[in-house]
Amino acid sequence: MDFKRRGILKAGGAMLALAAGLLHSARTLAQQWNKAAFETKSFAATLKALGAGASTESNQIQITAPDIAENGAVVPITIESAILRTQAIAILIEKNPNTLSADFEIPEGTDPFITTRVKMAETSNIYAVVRADGKYFHAAKEIKVTLGGCGG
Amino acid sequence: MADPMRIRANMAGDKVEVRVLMAHEMETGQRKDASGALVPAHFIQNVTVSCAGRTVLSAQWGTSISKNPFMHFRFKGGKPGDKVTISWADNKGERRTDEAVIAGG
């Protein structure tokens, strides 16, 4: 019994090493993709997977989006941060099958401002999580969805 | 091969305003087709924007970015005539790079 477990652990370790190698070679071609973070299913879990120990609610983050989205498949969202040295902006949709929607890296010289369009499965809170100077801040806005964007 | 992106890059004061529309299905992997079979996920995972050899924006996306993704942002340090280069890569290893010349304000 115990031997078996060791074997599995070892095999798992080897797989991990292999996966790490693959990831590394893929990174030279493209960038990394935070699989763990994109598979999270709650606001707290996503924060953790993004590397945020804690996040402070901030009124310096502005989320511009419709209060009611008629079509959940296309919900325009603008996020603007007035927090100094904003380095990243992430969009989280609480009630989607996977919470994390997008994570934007904002280099110096680029405005802490982003507009994109997201899918929403149902009425939900949208969180904007901002990383500034290594600290995390967030703001939330509820968007009502009359027609979900994830089913068929 | 995916269709080209439509990119608009204009000067707005001292900043470059970029709008991009990509052609991509952005399948979530949760949708079923007419026969009830799950349509496999197919979505853009990484996006990089550069100008004059410098990355001005990079992003990681999940499946909940809308079909035919749109993005709008601004950066400093570009001038009319410079090229804005945008690349994406999806979860099936497909990739595409397009560029646009910054127009005057």
C-alpha cells in the first residue's frame, strides 16, 4: 500500500519536472499562462492564486460597465485605476464557472486603464483587482444579466 | 489561420490610443453543440503589445473574454509613424501577429 503511494508520488514528481521543462520551453516562445489562477472558482481563491495575500477595497478604482447587460456574451467593461504605480489590473467575475477573466500587466508609461468585453453567465459582481507597488486593491460592481453568455 | 486583427493607433495628446479587434471564437469549453457534444475550449491565452521594441501591454486571458475580443488602452512613448505590434497565442498553439502604424492626432 505504502509502496504504491511512494511510486505514485515519484511518478507525479517526474511529471511535474517534465511539465516544468515544457512550460519553460513554451515560455521562450510565448508568455506564461497562470493555469491555476484561471481555474479558480471564487474571489478569494483567485486572489490567492494571483499571489495576493490580502486585498484592500479602494475607491480609486473605477469600473465602468452597464448596470444591466441584455446580452451576457458581450459585456463592455472599462477599468481605470488612480492608484499610483499600478502594475496590473485583473478582471474577476464572481459567478462565472471560472472567476478570473483577464489579467493585464501594465508597464510603466502605459495608462492604468483598460477596456475589454467579457462574457457573464448570470447576474454577478465584477471585481477589478489592481496590483500597485506589490500591494493589492479591489473594487466591485454588480451587473445584472438578462441573458447569460455561457450556455447555448 | 485566423483572420487579421483590426488595429487602430492614434495620437491623443502625448499618448498613443490603441483599439484592437481580434478575430477569434473564444470557445469556453462549456458550450454544447446541436448533437449535445461539448465543444472543446479554444481561446486566446496570451496577448502582447509592443511599440519601438518595448512591451506596452501584456495580458493573460481566460475563456470569459468575449468572442472576437476587443481591447482599448493608452500608452506614452510612441510617436506618429511608429509601429504598434500586437501578438496573441491561443490554447491550441495558434498565434497571430499584426501591426499598425501610429497615425497623427
